[in-house]
Amino acid sequence: MSLNVASFSGGSLLLAWQLKDKHVLIVGGGDVASGRIESVLVADARITLISPSAGLHPLTKKFIAQSSRITHHDRVFAGPADLDSVDMVLTAIDDVAKSREICALCRERRIPVNVADIPPSCDFYFGSQIRSGPLQIMISTNGQGPKLANIIMRKIEEALPEHAGEAVEKVGQLRSKLRERAPGVGGELGKRRMRWMVDVCNAWDIDDLATLDEEMMLRLLDDGWEKNKVPKPVELGSGKKKHASGSHLPSASSLQGSLLPTALGFLTGVAATTALVWAHVAYVRR
């Protein structure tokens, strides 16, 4: 396959930005701002919200009332002092001139800023997102087609296995237990850990990974990691356990030619705009 480096342009660097305990300033309290608040709260950030109470969206009011991580100032943006000790700024107001002023102040201070509906004033974009527990998938059109991103997101969401988020969470727990049993960073041990986790995620389907409990994880480590092999789910008593809903879901392997191939094919087609897909793919890329 020939490499056409000249085609490498027009995109963004998609990242999972860690905002835990960071200070995010949001200017505005309307419909768009409520969506920004939700996204930032999920990331465990601290929020300062500047907006007159008269303009608050009902959802924004609920966020303020229910979250201790939001400090609300009932006023308009007052100037440079409002940017002190801020790690990120999001504006969602109708005043274009004021939005550009805030953007300029942020750029002077090298504070990442997003100005709603003004792409040239954005250091980053908010894409359409799918979230199921720790699993997050982002679709970005780089500000060119937000509605189309939403349509694509819905199609991917419909194709994902029902318990994908649970599977990611359980794999994360298994990985933590493995690190406790075989601590260390890098080197041959680190490579072996990574290979073993990759083998587990490839050998077990999504539904089986979602059924992992404390006992099964310990057995998987004892009978698998310690013996340098990957036991099959049936060997550990998985047997496609029923989920909380009580329904007995078919395995991904039983859906060949149906759901899983469709999902994988579609995800491959939009890989350039997807931030995080299957748990086992995430481990392969580490």
C-alpha cells in the first residue's frame, strides 16, 4: 500500500483529556452551556459558572443545585481577573464580540478555550459522544457537520453490544489486579502483562468479559496468568451468565455475519473520528 503523506491534513488530534480536579470556567448558562457542564462533570473537574440567573437553562439550574463541584456567579464575565487559576475556558453566550474578547484573553494566557459556534476561536471541539461507564466514543467533524456527527453516533451506538461498557469496566478491574500481582513498569514483565491482557480480550467475547466477577478474576489470574495461558470462559464457570436484566444474551461469536461484523465494519469506516472503541482494541494500542 502506497503512503500518501500529503493527505495527512484537515483533522484534529483526538484525545481523552484528563480534567480530574482541574478548574474549568464556563461562561453562559443556556442550553449549550448545560451540555458543556455535563461533559465537564463527567470528567471530575471543578467548575466556575458565570451567568446571570435569569438566563439559566432548567438543566443548568439542576446541575448547580445538585453538584458541589460547581460555583455559580450571578453576573456577566467581568474581565481578566475571572481567568485567574483557570485551566480551561468554555464560552456559550450569544454575544459574539464578548466571546472573541474572552478568546483573545485566553490565548494571551495560553489557556485552552472553546467558543461555541465560532470554530476559528476554538482550540478544541466537542464531538458527539457515546458513553457507557468507562467506555467513551467520540465522533468529530472538526466543526463542519455537528448534526451529521450526531447521526453517525446513533448508528454506532445501535451497533455496539449491549454490555460493552460493563466489559470495559471488568477488564479494567482485571488489569488492576494483574498489576498488583505482577507490579512494575516496562521491561519484559510489562510486555508479558500487555500480551496476556490482549490475549484475554481477544479470546473472551464482550458478553463473557461483562460477567467477570471477583472469584472469576482470581481464578483467571491463578489458572491463566500464573500458567502463562488463557483459560476459556467455560473453564471458569462463565457459561454466559445472565445479566441483571435477566435476559440470556447470545455471545458475540454466535452473531457472526450479523451484529458484530456490522459493528466492526462500521467502526473501521469511521476510525479517523472515533476516540475510543472496544476494550481489547484499546489494549492492543497500548
